[in-house]
Amino acid sequence: MKQVLVALICLSIFTLSLEADPVPRAKECCRKYSKRIPALTKIQHYKKMSQRCNMDAVLFKVNGKWICLNPKDKKVKELVKKFSQCLSE
């Protein structure tokens, strides 16, 4: 009985440690880039995905949804720069 209890406690601790893991889950990583570049006025927020995902991406929040864009794209770089300037004003 004690062994079962110890095993359940260990399993619970293991499960909690997985949930606290800062590594993004697959659903938080981009699988493809959007071809649509949003207007600056529509962007609510943006963030850059880390190297923990398979592909680098800039995510823009537009109308409550996240859109993945290629960070190497010239238009995306300009959009990030303009949006950052708007935040600092």
C-alpha cells in the first residue's frame, strides 16, 4: 500500500513539473507563416518566438488572434519597428 502511495506521489510531482516547464508546447509554436500582413492600426500586441520552436516567427495579435509572420521578411521588420515606436511614444 505504501509503495502505491509513493508511486502516486512521484507521478503527481512529475506531472506538475511538466506543466511548469517553460518550454513552449507545440500549439504555441508556428507551423507556417501567414501571407497576410496586418495593418499597423489593427495590431494589439506582438511577440517573437524563441528558438525553442522549429521555426523563428514574429507573432502579431490582431482581433484577438495570433498571426505568425516571417521575421526575415522586410515588411515584417518594418512593422515591428513601427509598432515598437508607437509603444514608446
